[in-house]
Amino acid sequence: MENVLEPLRAAIRLLFEVTAYPVLAYFIVINSFLLLLIIFASVNFTAHLRRQSFAGARVTAASPLSPGISVLMPAYNEGAVIATSVRSVLDLRYPDHEVVVVNDGSSDETLQTLIDVYDLVEDRREVSVKVPVRGTVRAIYRARDTALPIVVVDKENSGRSDSLNMGLNVASKDLVVMVDADSLLDPDSLLVVSKPFTDDPERVIATGGVVRVANGCEVVAGRVVRVNMPKNYFARIQIVEYLRSFLLGRAGWSQLNSLILISGAFGMFRRDLVTQAGGLDPDCIGEDFELVMRLHRMMRRSKRKYRVIFIAEPVCWTEVPSTAAVLARQRRRWHRGLWEVLIKYRGMTFNPRYGTVGMIALPYYWIFELIAPAIELFGLVIVPLGLLLGVVNVPYALAFIAVAYLYAIFVSLMALLVEEASFHRYNRWGDLWVALLVSVQENIGYRQLTAIWRIQGWWAALRGKKQVWGTMTRTGFENASP
Amino acid sequence: MLVSWDVLAVAVVVLVVACVLALTAVVLIKAARHAGERRRAVHDEAIRTRIMMLAVAEDEALAKLESELASTTGALGEHVENTLLRMIPEVRGDVRGAMIRVLAARGLLSRSLDRIHSRGAIQRAAAAELLGILGGREVIGPLTAALQDKSLEVRLVAARALGVAARPEAGGHLVDALSLTSGIPHSVAATALLNLPEQDPAVYIEGLRDRDAGIRYGSAAVVGLLLMSEAADALFDCMVAERGREGASDVVIAACARSLGRLGHKPAISELADISCSSAASSSVRQAAGEALKAMPGAEARDVRRRVIEHADADVRRILVDA
């Protein structure tokens, strides 16, 4: 037995010697990069907050010259929430917006609810096809009361991207916002996210709103009226994760003018450019990411000056997975989408023609987003094995792990610090203690689990396994009122 | 080669210290914010009644109240200013006037007039915003000067502020601000123009003939939204001339078309019909012409719409079928 173990020990020892420095360096560089993004994000937030007193939202809200916005809302079996969602979008403070709901072949009462609640009648006018769509349209409905700006497209099931493409064909305004039917929007969300288009109409082509965790929040008539920490373990951890990676990470990228990912839950685009780019790719899992990349490529190739901006002000709230099974599905899908998009746009990576997008953002996503779970998993296997075989000194291994994870905790604390100094949506002391606790907790178990799920997603993509969306099991909001 | 113990130990110590510092900073910021909220609540309690009384007090009582609020000093005085600034956009008429008088008496007007010459662009923009809220004849000069500021942000806020101040003498300056060279978004300058009282159509007729496409676009949009029928012929001429111009601007043609529709200017019907079916025009221009045709009253327009439906593209047909 000893004869078998000795070569294994030697191999593990060698592996440790070869990889120790690179792995530690990798952890330090990835967290330093995040820290750098947080610093850029704080510059972005400071600039945003200093301009709050003269943002001019009130004037824009009352101006008949503000650019019109079509809110595209794909809906699949959303019968329970669709009426409230549409109402909350119709009630948003904006002078000129319409709602385009695309019923993606729902088998529940989604369509009938809309017909009943909004008194819809069939609209037999033709729709010009600017972006090709796969799903056959069954009917288009409009409100009998023409003052109610709602269009409902009923079509056969063909997926979210195809539904959004259908929405693009029906949309009539200059800007389009893509939102999920279960997204909860702040009353001023359209004003906030469209502001860059008003201030710089020539160059701004897309803006992304920050998406926050709605679990645990008090919701009244489709609006978040009180922000609370959820009680669920997974949801709590995702709050810190969203703060660090989405809010601060994306704000940092925006500051560097290299934002390549806008959340599908709330993104605003110039309709003409999205149409020109061909709409969303219905075959891509990360369709939102893919669209933004395509816009970047189109604009850079045509040498047009443009900006993609991230708005840090909380505008959209969404329910995040609160069970391991649903979270696993989501992370597998995200990682698979990331792989597909990075492969599709590999020609842009390290290509100076694409500026900071090609030289900084894409390499970052390759090295620190795509590969990160593989490195993490490598550590997960090799360290316990080394301990088991007595190759690794236990205090040494603990110190090694402590450096990697303490830095991660420090980055999370910096994210909490920036949030506290800027938007401070979690007002109570109890919320802070919970956030601090989960900043530590996420490193024990959660990180490793997500790494495994992400690797599974990547593996499924490499095997060419057909992606199944699965169902997002919604638990509803703890304090929801109609 | 393994990482040495010394390196690991130093790294752990540095990171622990950094974490403790970050944690302390988070706690201190939260504590300071909560203390600030409590202080604001106390200040609110102290001034709320007096500020609400501004809405109902009259004559001597109002003058006394204004004087009291104007002479409040220190942190409470600052709170009075912030509260009034938050409330002003929500109120109109005499109450708004009383609030502005209190702010002016507290020296906010003179401070803002000074700050609009600050070195920092953010201070200048904030001052421009305040001058717009405070309004009055004396703010127009500094605000129109700010339309030439080196910072686009200041120029943009100044244009918006001129609209909020709503003085007729700002009209010409705002029309000039529509110019492409100003960098100010057309929608911002044109929105400001919509707020001005006693508008002179001659300014816009001249604007419609301007060499600058931005000015032509803004003038066309404002003429329609203000239903300035005196400028309808000039608007029509502008649209026809734009179509024949080398490097014609789509947004100008579309704005003219929409405004002609709003004004119901019947002599434009056949030209609009031609645009709505023209393959040379862009889709947005064709749709704008279609919308204008849809808005046109009378039998002639109805007949033209019927004819256009047969020849136009799907987007225009969608618009016209409604009519």
C-alpha cells in the first residue's frame, strides 16, 4: 500500500510546488481586479450622487420631447403576476411609454388575464418584420381604450429571445427596455435609465439598470416599499454577491467604458441599433450578453463613437433563487452562456481594434470569470487530497487558504462600504450584521458549490448538451400585498 | 517552490488589519448616517409647522414667518434651506413665491450667483440649477452666460434652468442653444423653450430658416407643440426645403411633419403623403409623415390616407389604418 501511495505523495507534492504561487497569485489578482473595479465604481457613484441635485428628472418627466420608450415584457405562464406587472409598468413616471407584452405560448391564464383586466380587443393590422422571428403570431391585441398604451402579442412558444424579437417588431418608440414579467420596477426607473440617452443622444446606445434582490422585501401593488434582508440563506448570500459583482463590478466597467454585460431583467437600448444588429440571438443562452457584445462589435467596426452605461441607482428588483436546485440551474445556465458568448466573440479578445472591450473586459471575463471555477475546483480537490496523504502541513494549508479567502472577504467588505456610503438601501443595523456575516459565510460552502455548478454548465456546453431553461420556482415575496 | 511561511504570515496579518479597518469604516458610516437622520428628524420637528404655515399665512403674519425662517441660523437654517428646496418643485403660486423669498432672504440667490463662477463644474451646475428654481430677472444674465460654459454639463443644466425660470427674455438664447455646436441635447433646450411665456413666433420662423439643423429641428418641434399657427407656412417651407437640401436631416423633416400634423396645416397634405410613400425617405421620416397625415382633419386628408394605405409600407399602414 505504501508503495502505491508514495509516488502519489510525490506527485501531489510536486503539484503543490508548481501551482502554489500561480494559484495564490491568481486569487490575489482576481480579487485585486475586483477591488479596482470597486474603486472605479466608487468614482462612478460619487459622480452620480454629486449630480443628484441637478439631474433634471422632473423636467424630463414632464417633457413631450423626451424619447419614447417601449417596455418589452416576454411572459411565459405568468398568469399570477402579469396583471400587476403590467399595471406597475403602465404607472411608471414617464411622459411617453408603451408596454408590449409578448405571451410566449403560455399554457396558463396569462393571456386571458390580460384580455380581461385591460379590456383588450384584437388588432388585425399587419406588423412589419424588422427582426426575423420563429414563433408564429396567433393574434395581436390592443386596449379598447386607446389612451392605454398596451400591446399584447400572443404567439406560439419559441423562447424568451424570440419573444423579445417579436416585441421589437411591434415596438413603436425610439428606445426599448427589456424587462422580465416578474421584475419589480421603481416608479422613476424609466426616467433614471433613460437619462443618459437624453443627455447624450448621439453616443449612448444602451444603458443597464442595477438589479437588486427582492426576496424578503415588502411589496405593495408591484412596488418594493420596504427593503428587508431575506431570511433564506441562499438569498442572503446573493445580496452580497449581487452588490459585489453586479452593482459594483458593472459600475466599474461602465466607468472604464467597457461594460459588456447588461442584465436581461432591466436593460434599455436604442431600438434602431438593436434592429440593425438583428435583435437577440434565439440560439444563445446568454442572449443579453450576446446582444451587448454584438452592439459593441457593430459600433467598433463602423468606427462610431458610442457609450454603454450602467446606472447604479436601484431601479429594478427581482426574486433570486432560494433553493440549491434552482440556484444550480441558474448558475449552470449563466456559465454556459458566458462560454458561448466568449467563444463566439473570441476574435475580439486581445484585439486592439475593439479598444478596452477587447483588451481589458474580454480577457478579464476569460481569465477571471470563465476559468475561476476550474481553479477553485482544482483547489477543492487537491488540498483535501494533500491533507489526506500527509503531504501538506495543516497550519500551512490553513494559512494559504486564509490569505485567499481573507482577501475575498475584504473585497466583500469594501463592496458593503461603498453601498453604505452611497445608496444604503439596507438601513437597519441588523441588516448590516447579516450582510457582514454572509460575507464570511459565502466562502464556506457557497463559493465551492457555485464553482461546481459553473463547471457543470461549462461541461454541458462543451458536450453540446441541449439547454433546458427549467422553471424558476418562485416563493413569492414575504410581505406582498396586492 | 512553495510560498514561504513569512510571506503567508505577513499577508494574513495585512488582510486581517484591512478587514478590520473596512469593517470599522462600514460601522462608522452607518452610525454617522443614523445620527444624521435623527438630527434631521429633530430639525424637521422644529420647523415643520412654520414651513406649513407659509401656505396659509397672510399679510403681516406671512411677513413675520418669512423673516423668522430667513433669520434661522446654523444647522437648523441649513435644514430650512434644504427642506424648502425639496418642496419648491411640488408647489405653485403664492406659496412657491413665499418659499423663494425666504431662500433669497437667506442669501441663497447671491451665493448661487457667486457659485456660478466657481472653478468646479459640479458647483457651477448646481448653482445654475438653484438659479433656475429661484427665478427672477436677475438670474437670466448669468444663466444665459452659462449656456457658453466650457463644461457641457453646466451648459445643459443652464438650459434646463432657463426653462424652469420661465422668463420670456431667455427665448432667443435658448433658440441659439439648439445649435448643433452648443452640444446641448435638442430635447433639453426645446423643452426649456416650451416653458417660456409670451413666445414670439418670429423667433421660430427665423429659426426654421437657420443654417443650423439643430435650430431648425428645435424650432420645428416647439412650433408644433405650442400650436403656433402663425409659423405653419414657414414650417411647411422648412420641410420642403429640407427634403431638397444636400445632406438633409431626417430629424428636421420628421419634426416638421409631426408639427404640421399637430397644427392640422392642410396645404401640407400632399407633401406629407408623398413623404410617407417615398422610398428615398427613412423609415422614421415616413412614419412621422404618416402620423401627421393621421392627425389631419377633413375629407381631403381622409381621401389621401386611403390612397397612401395602398402604397405605403407596413409601418405607415399600421399608423393610418387607425385613422
